[in-house]
Amino acid sequence: MQCPKCKSEMPVGGENCAKCGWVSDATVTLTTPKSAVSAPSSSITDEGRFPPGTLLNQRYRVIDMLGQGGMGEVYRANDLILGQPVALKFLPVEMARDEMILARFRNEVRTARQMSHPNVCRCYDLGEVDGAPYISMEYVDGEDLSTLIKRIGRLPQDKGVELARQLCAGIAAAHDKGVLHRDLKPSNILINKKGQLLITDFGLAGLAEHVQSDVRSGTPAYMAPEQLSGLEVTAKSDIYSLGLVLYEIFTGKRAHDASTRAELLKLKESNAAENLSSLVKDLDPAIERAIERCLHTNPAKRPASAIAVSAALPGGDPLAAALAAGETPTPEMVAASGSKDSISPGRAALFVGFALAGWLALSWANGRLSLLDKIPFDQPAPALAQKAKETLAKLGYAGKPVDTAYGFTRDDAYIQRLSSEFHGQAWDHLSHTRPSPVYFWYRSSPEAMSPVSSRQPNVGESDPPMSMQGMRRIVLDPEGRLRSLLVIPIVNGPPAEKPFDWNLAFAQAEIDPAKFTASEPAQLPLVSFDQRASWKGRISEMIPHDFRVEAAAYRGELVYFNIFIDWGGEPPARPALGRQLQNLLSLLLLSAALVFSAMYAWRNYKSGRGDRAGAARLTVTVFVCGCLSMFLQGRYGSIENVFGNNGVSWVSLSLFVGALYGAEYLALEPVIRRRWPALLVSCLI
């Protein structure tokens, strides 16, 4: 370190210059055992430049001199305007002419005034008396930490932890403002008579982005290795200095003793500090771990902040301590860290307001973007089911079936064809055209129906298949008009007395037969029939295409009826290659996600990082809920349906989904628990 006055090399401690006698106030030891802003001592006989009773600037009445050193004197005075004691720090007359020292003097006020914290000594103002600049600052009735340690040795553990937390809070307050202290050491830390700690001397402090051109300034004994070697100075450098101060608090001695700068740098880079547990036998291991992490030679391995250091001390937040150590907190630690405090009524009202606004906006958009909201549904499903029964009765099927099922669905192929035909106007056609793209289906059967597919527990429009004699399926539009009909006839039934009257079917579809002309059938019914007919005509003026009506009867009963648009050609299909690529990409992404999830889940399981108990609970919960959901929604005609193939398939599917959720949880939960534990805490609360 060079002397700022004569530029000659100074010793490692940086206390004074042997050539010119310059003394740094960053390292000065006052002539009293008190701190630079402490109570007076009876041993002081030199009254300094301003004897007691001197009035300065018509505002400050000097009481006595607190101490003096190479950087000037510190006086205790009364502020006559505000009626409170203050400390006045004066520069020596000869140094007041040094622009560099003056700049540092001004910087101390400028920097300290950015912070207002109980553990940071407040600076009030910068003034001048007879050409001598001074700083007015908070008067602290106590002593500095260096003097305290020299007087009593190491502090008791409880008191040391208390002071360490206050020190961390003060440093965190500075870092929150982007200020680096750069010269944190015991002589710059004050303890008042109430036991409150205050950080002082921000002469070397500055914003992180502004101090990189002056990395080496400070006291070498308390510098981080990267600062001592002139590489950089960051908030992690202050964390290292914090570790050195904590080392002295709990052991009563410095971590490194060296006679040269090179030797000191070697000790710091090799982390040669003596173990705390060897110096203090009954020291809490948490204290030792916290200090060791602060003194790590790699800045990236040090705690992320001073608050994290405080959390790592005994009685702190174990979650923050684990995160500060770069470790993954346990699930129990995350759960225990949740706050029980409730949010304020104002904030709760704000959240409710945002939720209501979002719901209203979603409702508004849904009414303009949802197909279901565009199509008028004047009748609910039970009313349409009753309408389907009445239509079947009018068509000659009045018998009461053993089992029925109904529901809504949509015709995706029809929607795609309308979109390709009308492009920008397709939305209007989708929402008003007939036949509607959304329709109601109703099924009846002479025996109980149960789904064949294991993917759904309910009877569907085509599950089980229409394969049993006497099965019927009728499709209505949302207004209850007949759209299609399919009946599996009873082959051994009585012969028909007369042909079926097609006008009866047209009446149920609410179509005027006069607008249709007979044509050649275009569809072959997949049921037995002995009478068949086809017509072509217009229903909706919005669609410039003919509609076709296909019908078939067997032994005087209608068994097939269908209304559809005669597009006059095959519908345009999406390119097969594009569809194949899309399917292949989806399959690859899904496979990759499953493979990586399985790998990370297994790794976390073997290493013990994964929450095995949580994954097991999630798996069981998803499995049980899946089984209950399927069984409660399912339809069972007999006990065989419950414990037969469908039941086994549903249980297997639920087990697979539960295991998949458990594996995903094992793979992702440790990552979230390590990086964003507060997210898990908020979910738990």
C-alpha cells in the first residue's frame, strides 16, 4: 500500500507511513481506549484546537475532544439548534489542502447519507471552520470493537451472536443501496453503552460500479484475496471482511498474521486461518461453518449476502442458512420456514380486485372467442334428451329401453372444412350455420351399456359400438331438430305392412321437402335396409352448397337418416409430411421429457436429495383420485364390469399416471426447493 501523501511503500497493516508520518484514519488508533466518536476519557490532557466551550459556526458548543490521530481530531459537541450531542470530525490543517484526502472526506458524508439504519452511524453534514473541514455525525457513547476485544478478549458466544447479527444487518443495509464499505474492520465498528453496534467510517466506501478503478484501497489485513491482489472488489469482498471481523469477535485474535503483503496474500489464498474450534472448544459449530464460508477464497462460494450470514448463525433461519451455503434445504426445513403472518386487508382487497378484473376480462373474451358461446343453446341436456325420446317415439320407437346415455360433442372435420372454405368468414358460419358444428347425441339400448375403451369411464357416442340389435343413436342440433339417426334393426322382426313415409323424418328435421329433389344415394348405410332414398337441396343461404339428405328403412321403420353438406369433392387435407413431422416432434419432446424426468428422479432418489415421502404421497393421492374418479363416473351393467377388463385397465392407467406424477415430482421438486424455496412455502401456506 502506498502512502497517499509521499507515495512511499507502507507496511502491511497500513497504519502509518514511516517516511512522512502520515496516519490513515481507516486504521488510526485513538489516544484513548474509546472510539473515534465515543465518550471522553480523563486521561486526555490535550484539548486540541478547540478547547471546551468553544462555539463553532454559531451552532456547535465544544464539550471535549474524544480523540486524535493522523487524520485529525474528533470532538464531542452540542448542536445548539437541534439540542442534541454530535461528534465533529476535523481534518488536520495540512491535509485540508490535499484534494485527494478532501475528496475522500466528502465521499464519507455522501455515501453515509444514503443509508438510514440503526446499525449504521449517521453522518449529518459537511462544514468548515477557519479553513478546517469537518463532518458532523452521530455521537456514540461507547467504544470501538477493536478496543473492546483488546480489553476483554473474545466476546461471550451469546453476545457475539447478537453483535454479529447487528453487523450483518448494517452491511446488508449498505449493500441494498449498492454501497461497498471496502474497509470493514473492528476499529470502524462502534458499540454504544446499550450494546448496539454501529458501522462507521465510509471514507473508502462507494457504489460498486464506481470503485473498480481503486480496488486496493483499504486495510490489507482485512481485505479479501481478490481485493488484496488488485483483481476486483465486490459485495463478496465485504462478506470476506465480515468473516474476519466475526473471527476476531469469537476468538479474540486475528485470522491472519503476516509481516509482508505477499505473505498476507499467500495466507489468505491458502485459507491458512486456524480453525475456530481449536481456539474455542465450546463454540457452536454453526458459527464456525458460517465464518468458514465467509472466508472462502472463491467469492462465488461465499454466502450470497450478509443476511444469509446472519441466517446461518445459531437461532437464525435454517432455510436461508442452507441457501447461503449453496445446499439444498430439506423438505422439512422448507415447510418449517413458512410465515404464519396474514396479508393486510388492503393488499387482500387489491388481489381480489385483480382476480375479479381478470375474470371479467376472460368472460368478455370468452364470449367473443369461444365456439360454445357463439352457438345458441336454448335447451339444456335433460330437455334435449326428452326431445330425443319424443322424436324416437314419433318415428316409431316408443318402447322403453333398458339403458340410455347422452351428451354433447362437436364435428371437428366439419369445422375444418368450413374453415378451409370460408377462411376469414368461417367464424360466422361456425356460429350460425346449419347443421351446427356442435350437436347433441342420445343413445338407447335393450341391455346395459358400458364403455369398451379403457381411456374413458363413460358411455360415448361410439363407445360401446353400435353392434347390438335394438340399439339406437339419434343426433339433434342445439335447437332439438333431427340431424341424424342410426338404428340396429331387429332382423327377425315382423315384416312391414307399408313403406316408411319419408315426410315424417323431414318433419322431425324441420326441413321443407319441397326444396329438395330426389337424387342418387351417395352413402351406404351400415345397417340392414330394404328401402333407401336420397335428396338434394338448400337449407342455409349462408352456405352456397347443396345439402344432401340420406335415409334408409327396414320393414317399415326408419333405420338411417343423415343431413350433410354436399361439398362437391374431397376436403382439402393438410400435407401428410407436415402432419407426420408434427406428430414426430410431439413424440420426441414427450419421450425426451419422460427420459430426463426418469433420469433426474432416479439420481435424486439415489442421492437422497429427492423428497421420497412427498413423492410417495403424491403418487398414492393421484392413484386413488384417478381410481375414484373413473369408478364414480363409470357405468356398470354387472359386477363383471367393475372387476373385469375395464376395471383392471382403469386401475393400471391410474397407477401409471400416479407413478408419472411421482417421478416428475422427484425430478423437479429438489431444483425448486434449492432455487425458489419461497415458492414452495407459499404453496404450503
